[in-house]
Amino acid sequence: MKLSIVICNFNYGRFLDAAISSALAQSYENTEVIVVDDASTDDSRQTIERRQASIKSVLLETNQGQVEAYNRGFEAALGDVILFLDSDDTLDATVS
């Protein structure tokens, strides 16, 4: 089974790196991390660029709201199980 962790972000760049790090730190090997940025105007896009080798990103060009951002993340997810995470939240060290 594959796990998809979808992180939804809008102007929370100051928290985003911690959220991404916590998602990438999961011990379950078959995990993908998807970051959906809802047209942020802060430094969020730079954080996403720095992590691009480890994550998938969906970059919305106009702000469409949290529900649409989660829908876009759901569409991009390949997992059998999908976990949604706000960009100001972090996961414990392991989800199995």
C-alpha cells in the first residue's frame, strides 16, 4: 500500500519546512509527500523549490481556497491511503 501525505499551504512559509520535514520523516517507506501551494505571496514557493527533490508540488496560480487546494492534492495523490496536513501542523515521527 502507498501512503500519500498532502500538505495544503497558503502564506504559511514560516511553518512549511517543519511540516514537510515531519512528513518526510515517516518510517513507512512507500510514502509520497505532496505540497499544494494556494498562490502564496510569502516565501512559501522558495521553501517548496528547496525541497523539490523529495516532494511533489502543485502550485496554484490564483488563490482558490483551502477546499480546492485539498481537492487538487487529492487528484495528484497516488496513495491507497491519503493523509491531509495543514502547513502549520507536524506529524509525529512515525505513522505505520
